[in-house]
Amino acid sequence: MTTTFTARPIEPTVLKELRATDDAGHPLTPVRDEQGGAPLRCCLRRSRPGELIALVAYAPLRRWAAGTGAHPGAYDEQGPVFIHAEDCAGPDRDGPAFTNSHRVVRRYSAAGRILGGRLIAPDHEDATPAAFDEAFEEAFEDPEVALVHVRAVEYGCYLYEVRRP
């Protein structure tokens, strides 16, 4: 493999907007995470006990489409994501995040339509960070694929985005 793919967190300007009003029109409701372990989309790590976090509605494809002119139609969905309730430093590393559970690498066209996906399962011998790079490489071999989302299988939640290199 010759390409390195980068997990893209939610961008700081978007985080600022979400901390005021989320994509469903709700104000931020911070909570102290007593146990830790929430998958934070702002810094692509799990929360630590005692951190101030929030669960917000986020529409990643809608926001991407607004910048590209795409019209995802019914694929424009919003869902819950955890973020720090206040500014954070962002990711401290590149590469796949939240790789310890079943994930789907979902492919999207430049029009914002789903083009398929690939399951990455942690109990499979190929479920390593390299498996994610292979899935991204495979996705971007198709010239129709503009970006991919990595999502949780259990709830379909958006985790992060990877764009064409």
C-alpha cells in the first residue's frame, strides 16, 4: 500500500457551531462524563472520566454537501455524536480511530449517494489498522467514490470521515 489515509475529526469551525446549536436545532447540554469511554468526534479518542462532554446531533453528509454542491437527498441524515463541550486540542495522531468494534466503511459518490461499504470486524484476523487502510484503498480505487464514512455497526453512528487523497 502506498497511500496513508487520515481520519478526519469534526472541523473546529463546525464544532464551534455545534456547541452553540446542533444540526437538529438544540442548544448544547454539557454533562460531566463520570465513567469515560464516549467516542469523541472532536479529537478521535475516548473520553476520560470527569471530562465535560455533550451529545449533539450532527449531519456530516449535509455539511460536506453544502461545501461541494452535492445533493444527497434521502442520504442526508443526522445522528448523535459525542464532542467535548469546550474547545479541545483535536487529535494527537493520524490513522484509524475507534477500531476496537465492528465498523462499516461506507462509500459516497460526489453526488452524496451511498455506493456500498465494507465491514471491518474486530474478531476477524484481518481487523487491524491495516484492514482499515485496505478498505480505504479499495474504496478510492473506484473513481466514483468521493469520500467514506466510518460508522459503528451497532447503531450506525458516524465516527469519522476519510476523503480521497
